[in-house]
Amino acid sequence: MSLLDAHLTGLVQALPPYRSQAGRLARWGAHLARHLAGGGRLLVAGNGGSAAEAQHLAAELVGKLREDRMPLSAIALTPDSSAITAIGNDYGFEEVFARQVRAHGRRGDVLMLMSTSGRSPNLITAARAAEELGMLTWALVGERPNPLAEVCRESLCCPSPDSQVVQELHLVSVHLLCEYVDRYLPRFTTDREPAGLAAAGGDRPFGHGNDDLEEMVNV
């Protein structure tokens, strides 16, 4: 089998189990549309290639995916080299994201963490910091079991032993999540909620009005 065929075969084999879980992206998108329209914030982080995916997601939300719309508050915790090196130098590499979470996160905000292995100590530490603040924690990871999926409130696992395939499915997830945000956003911007109102439901999986959100996405 050629290198091309081997790679594509691995991707094709991962698609059915990925598709069986990916429906949660609609629920995540509906929650983010409500939360971001109400003045909430998304924080997102990853290491290496996953750092690029994190920045991609933030860029799509602050900018746009397809059609013009209001800018949405999404902050990637990876691009600020001064903050990362200062925190790493003073507190250790495990704290490079957790300290930023404590600085920027608020109760009810969302932290999304991306990792092919699900074993990065700095992401696990960040998830725990977010939970302490009352934030929602979501993970895009590879195969289970892994500690990041266990520590986060929800996770979408991309089941493949090949980290390249996992990252490719993470990119699909980023685009789908943004598509869902754009689809549901108009429902929450015509009669815009006051900033912080969405955060009041931070202890629940999809903020306040969970039944309405679940009915909206038919879950």
C-alpha cells in the first residue's frame, strides 16, 4: 500500500466512529452561540499542531467563517510568547495555560482544549483551573481512555492511533463547530441578552434554558 493510500485508509476508518460522536458539535455550537452573543467568552488551547488548531478556531470566531456577522469573543491562549515564556519561566510549563485561564476566564465561560494524546500536563492543569472557576470544559482528543477526556466536562474523541488523522478530524470539528455557531447565532442576537446572563447557568452542561437548546438541535 502506498503512503497516500495508507494515510487515506486510516482517515476513512476513523470517520464512522467519529461521526457517531460528532453530533455533540451541534449542542456545543448552540451553547456557544447563546453564550458568546450574551457577552461570554471562549478560551482555547493546545500544544504544537493543536496550538495551530486552537488559533484557527479563535480566528474563525473573531473574524468570520463564511458570512459577515458580529465578532465573537474567542481567545487562543497559545500565541502570546511573552506570557507563555514568562509563566513557564516563573511557574513551570504546566502552568502556561492554567494561569491564563485564571486571568481571562469567568464563571460560565467555556474552555476548549485540543490534544491528540489527551495526556498533556499543561492542558490537564488548565482544565482543573477552569473547573475551579466554574467554567465549562470541553476537550477535542484522540483515542480513549486519556486523562484530559476524564477531567473535562465533555469530550469529543477522534478514534485513531495516528495523530495526523486525529488532527485532521479536529480541523473538521473546528469548521463544523463554527458552522453551528453561525447557524444558531441569529436566534440569540435579535433580542440580545445582557452580558453575563449566559454565565449564570455555568454549572449546567449548556447554560440556562438547557431544554430549549436541546430541542433546538434535536438531541
